[in-house]
Amino acid sequence: MNHTLKKSLIFAVIFILLCSLVPLTLLLSSNKNSNRKRNEQNPANEEKLILGFSQIGSESAWRTRNTESIFEAAEQNNIQIIFDDAQQKQENQLKAIRSFIVYQVDVIAFVPIVEDGWDNVLQEAKDAGIPVIIVDRQINADSSLYAGFLGENGFEEGFSAANFLVNKCKNKDGPVNILELYGTENSSVVIARAEGFRSVINGDPKFKIIRTENGDFLRSRGKEIADKIIQENGGFNYKGTKIDVIYSHNDSMTLGLLDSFNNNKIAPQDFIIISIDAEQKSIDALVRGELNCVVECNPNLGPTLMKLVKEIAQGNSIAPVTYMNETIFTEDDDFSTYKPRGY
């Protein structure tokens, strides 16, 4: 075979090989494009955002529903949650948040047990480039260390409770003696609900808070407090002074109080009882005439939280404060219009 013929055969073989590779190249390109289109058309194929979420515990039906709402909304929005139950201990939350940082989640959200003591861990999250959303309860910290707050307006809840009381007692001579049951010591919601309530009643000297008790937001503690008052005073009064009003910072403590009243054959109708949360059991008690007013604290913040998570994960800023819509239920309502609370 001469040199010219040999050279021609080599070129022919190379040409055939190149031609055979063209369909494969086009196929691979086509597959990449179709995969990209499928991902664009079906967000479920995209990489999930990861949210590290620390909840304070499960001390009430309200808190359980709050957690459920977040998980439901996360599933609907294709967001993965790494969850931690702090069991009412700040040190557990600090450990959880630091573990979220190590895991390099996309966003951190947590319900702070107390107001103070968060600056260091928030700075660590900021240094790691992980945005943080404060949920349900507010904190005392540099606002530049977190993206924003989502939750209830505790001051407004206390304000609404006091407004109901003032209107109900507008034709009543004083004094109007008040027992206040509050929750977790040094939590923002306790401080805000107390301040909102006092901002109204302090304008009228006939309203007097004669005793405050820490019930830790627990039904068992609400019952214990009422039992102790009854045992020490031979009835539900304070050192011989009649108690006219019970202002309770949450439904669990209120329901515990009603448990004690029932056991001791005390009629709740002899008092003005105001509660906050609006769990189904407290609404049922309102309908039965055992409560006079229930101020809603909306636990269903999951959908709004996931919207905020997506925003900041994309590098966008969010509002410094986002309050949930809430209402108030009173003895004057048309109870036939009430819908099931779901918690």
C-alpha cells in the first residue's frame, strides 16, 4: 500500500469516528437541557433549603400547634427542617444553634426562652453567613445580628385584655382587685403582656393588681397556685381581700385554675376571668360561661415563616418585625359563628 492510499484511509477512519460521536454529543447536550427544564418546571427536583429550628418545648396545646404549623408549611414549601426541642432550657438552645452553624444550614429560626443572652451565638451565626429569624418571642440583642422577628404582639394582647376589663367595669365602683398569672420568667411575651395590660389599667386607680404569680405557662402550675390560695385563705381571696379578676397570660394556666375551682366547688362566674391564647378548650370554657374574655395568640405562623426563610435565603432583606393577625373572643360574641380552633 502506497503512502498516499494509507494516508487517505487514516483520514477516512477519523472522519467516521467523528461522525459517530456527534449523535452522542447531541444526546448528552439534550439530556442536560431536558434535566434543566424538568428542574425548572418541577421545584421538587431542586436542592432543598435547610432550616435549623429550635423550639422551646411542648408545654401546651398552643405550643404543639405552633410546631405542627411550621412542619406542615416546611413540607409544602420543599424546605427541610433540622429540629431541636430545647425542653425549656436556654443552654439547650445555645447548643442547638451552634450545631446548626456547624451543619451549615441555610437559615436558622428559634423561639427564645428568655430575652437575654443571645448576642454571642448570633454573632457566630452572622460570621458563618447564616441568617437568623427570631420566632414568637422577642430578644434583647443587637438587631444587626438577626434578620427579623415573626410572632405575636404581646403588648397589644395585654392591651386588649385590659380594654375588655375596663369596659366591663365602667359602671362598677372600685376597688377592682386583680390576680395576675404570668409565664416564663424574663421572657419577652411575659414582659410585653404585663406592660400592655398595665398601660391601660394604670389610668384608673380603682384597678389594683394585688398579687402576681409565676405559673410557667403550665396547667399544673395554674392549678397549684389556685389550690394554694384557697388553702391559705379559706377561699379564693388574698389575705382577706376579695379577688375580683384573674388575668392569666395563657390558657394552660387558666385551665389549671378552672380545674382547682371545680375541685373546690368555686364558681368561676363569681370572677372576671381573662385569658390569652385561644385554644379550643378555653373557647369552650368561654361558651360555657366560665371565662369572660379570651385574647388570641395565633400559633399558625408556619406559612409566613417559610415565606421569610425563602426571602432571606435568596439574599433579600425582610421586615424587622412581622406580627401575626390576631383577634379577641368575648362573652358578648355570637358563639354560633365560632369555627373549630384546631388546637
